[in-house]
Amino acid sequence: MKKHLPLFSLLFGALLLTNFSFSQKADQFAYAVTDVQQQGANWNFLRKIDLKTGAYSDVLLNGADASLVAYNAATKKQFETPLNDARFGTAVNAAFATGVAALAYDKKNDRLYYTPMFIDQLRYIDLKSMKVFYLTDQAFTGKPQKSPDQGNIVTRMVIASDGYGYAMTNDATQLIRFSTGKKMEVADLGTIVDDQANNGISIHNSCSSFGGDIIADDEGNLYVFSARNFVFKVNLKSKVATNLGVIKGLPNGFTVNAAAVSAENKIIVASAMASSSFYCRPQLFNSNSLFNCGHNLANF
């Protein structure tokens, strides 16, 4: 077991409840995309992390393996010929080609949804079979060429309590919704709007608001954690982002690159920028004290 790999993308698996005993607690683990070495930045390897001990599992999926068999998400059939891309060639066949910064756990279907950083495509892993499926007949953002400032790269993703997946670009000009049922559909919900009460802190600003992750509550809100540790509440109906402030008490150099909700309704944040055991055993925050939101965060 390795304990000190940097976390980049993390999603929570705590509600894979067992039914063996009424006293048995929910599994306390998360899925993470990591490198194989401690200081590496090639986020291509899927693992589990035990949130009680901080220990990583062995590699569950080598996302850098371009020879891995992949399947069409629409037809569920294996691709007969390798995919090819003008920029990346047949490397696009690798499950995590170009790295992964956004993924989300779908409890209902036992899947991990994600999108590669530089490939405009929604993909998912069926955790029951460990088969990988690519949605090739629909673009994800519609912007396959990524901008120099990486503003249109998707770095945040979550499955909400309404059953839909939501993803957001770095610059928050695109909120993407996707269905997780038999017929997968992708919809661009448009840009996020800053709350007038934000006092100049914009969800579109690269200095304060790029990167990070999102989680969802059970009342139609997303919570965006930026890599600079800012937190925004985004209402899905109005698409207005309200700045809730900066997370307090984090050590110097900590950047929030992943966020998840525990079975105890606490928020876990993790950093990709440090490799000490402190960062690999994510700090817990009580959601009510952090947000003072007065309602429960959706557990999924």
C-alpha cells in the first residue's frame, strides 16, 4: 500500500453500504486518479484510498494503456478499430489519455464518469466489469481545441441528487449537464453569473477560481472549491455563483484539487501539490460550520 501519492481527482465512495449487519458502517474510501510515483504529475492511474488509514490500493486501472479495450457508450459494443486524433494520434484510446482532472461517482449505476483534460469527450468506467466506455457521438463542451489559459478545460464534476451529472470548465463559462441512464445526453447550460454581492471575487477569475472540484447538496445547489481555496455556492436554476469565502485553517501551500462528502456529512478536501501524509489523509470539515447552509449535503 502506498500512502503518499498526490491526489488530483478524488471522489467519494462512502455510501457503498453493506447489508451484512445493522451496526456496520459505510465503507470509508474514495477513488483517486494519481501518478505511480510520489512527486509525479501524470494523473493516469485509478486507485482507492482508505480514508481511515490514508493507504492507497494497488492500481485498479492503468489509464495510460492505449491497448486497453474500450467500448462505445451508445451501442455498448467494442470499438472495432482504434480511435485516432489529429493531435494525439492513437494515444486517445488510453482511458485517461492527456490526464484526468474531473470525475464523479455514480452510485446508482456503479460508474465513474470523467473527461480527459484535452479530449472533448465524456467517458465512464463500469466498476462492476471495469470496462471503459466512451461517448463518441456527442461532444462534451463543443470546444475540442483548448485555450492557452486552459479556461475551457473541464476540471470539476459531480453526480447530483437529481440523477444528472454536472461538470464545469475552469472559467465557469460552461456548466455541462449529462444524463447517466441508458440514453446518455449532454447539454450545455451556459455560463455561470457572479452574484452582485461577491465584492469583486469572480468565479471566472483565473487567479482565484480555476481548478478544484465541485460537490452538490440536496436542494439544487453546487459548491465549487477552487484550487486557491475559494468556495462558491451555485444555484442550478439561476446559475448565480455566490462567494462564500476562503477555507480557513489550511496549511501554507495547500491547494484544493478534490472535494467529497463523507457519510458523516463532512467535507473532505485533498491537494495535488504536496505529498506528505498530512495531505494524503485529507482534512475533514463540518459542512454546517463551513457553509452555515442549514441543509444536508447529498450523499452519493
